[in-house]
Amino acid sequence: MNILIAYYSRSGHTAELTLLIAEALISAGHTVDFEKIEPVGVDKRWPILWRTLWYLGALGLGIVSNKYQQYFLENYKIPEVDIKPLVHPDVSKYDRICIGSPKQTIVPCVIERYLRQVEGLKDKKVGYFATWAGPPLKHFEVEHLFRPAADRLERRGAKLISILGLSSFYHEYCIMFIFRFFSRLRFGLPIEDFGVYSKYGKINRKLFCDELIRGELDIKESKGWKRSFDGPGIPGVATASAMTTLQFVRRLFIKYGLKE
């Protein structure tokens, strides 16, 4: 197959994962081209925080209300930034498209512009991989990146068929201790167990590539996707279990915080 990997990387962690995925696809006999997505201006961390700061309140409400979380993810608008001219502005010649990015609280503004600007996505099968600071927390990491991405791809006529999220052990605003705590709290494992080179990372990198090539799974039509607000999570992700992240906190809030 002829595959395009379009990626955006600020700190180099997503670029590193990009090369590992490309190596796996090439070793399987596929042809891979690259598209490095870059903003026009200097991509400094504080403007990125400012563009996404408003989102934190909605994130908090989503923890205690699944219905609000679903509404928000289906309707919120992502700011955009200008990107440099693309080497491959039309992707219609490719059999599969891969998109890679970090998670910047939400879908990166650079990726939002790319998905709206690139041509030839109609009827394409797309895989999306990402690096993020924490473990694969279903509410904060998995759903808040891949759900909006799937919606935007669907609007362009494409289908999300494979997803992958791995920890980079890095956070620009020096709050890694929070993610290390939640990794222990939620999974009982150190965050290193969810990194790119961990056993989990190797297994899920292979799963991502296999699902991308097969092209049989429609993430938005999967049972796990449809039930993800009150049951199992997205298939192929560590949080695909009946216990959603912070469900216990929500139950306590409903029981004690909403008493009349």
C-alpha cells in the first residue's frame, strides 16, 4: 500500500513515534511518504495554553456529567493557526492516511487547520496516533482527542479506522507528577508502562498498524465507541473496561454533592 504519514511534533516525541510506525509499515512491504505539518509562526507554549485555557472548565464538568461531556465533544470549536504550505496538499493518491500529533489539552490547532485544508480525504481510511503526558485515561486523554478527530474526518468524507496513544513522560508546564499519580490511581502501574518503548507500547504499535492495513474497523461504529460514556472504552486502548476513568468520583458527587 501507498501510505502518507502527516505529523505535527513540537518536542520531538511524536516525530519519534512517527519513525517507529513508518519502520513497521515499511518492513511489512508498504511505501511510506511523510508530511511534516508546521505552523507559520513560532509555536511557543504560552500561546498554546492561552488558546486552550477556556477548555479546562468544560473538562471539569465532563468529569461529573457524561451527558455534558458527550454534548461538549460533539459541539466544541477548536481554534486554528496558519500552517506552512504542504508538500502533499492532495492525498487522493494514497491508500491510507496516518495523522500524528501530541495532545494539547484538545486536538492541536495545527491539526484542526490541516484537516480542514488538505484535499482528497473523501473515502479515505485514516489512522490517528498521538503522544500525551499521561497514561491512556479514557475521559481526559482518549476521548478528548480521538472523538473530535473522528468527527472532523467524517465531515470530510473520511473514516477513522485505527487509533494509538502513548505516553511521552513529558509535559511543558511541569505537571507530570499529576499524571504519574493518576497512572498509579487508575491502573496501579507506573506511567513508564505506557510509553512508546514499553511492552504496552510495542503491542499497541503493532495493533495500530495491523488495523490500519486491514481497514475493517470503523471506530465510530464500534460498540466500545457507542458505549464509551457509560461502559467500555474505545477498542485497542488500555481503558477499554467497564470502569470508566473517575467513575468513582462521579458516583460520590452524584450521591453526596447533588443532595437536595
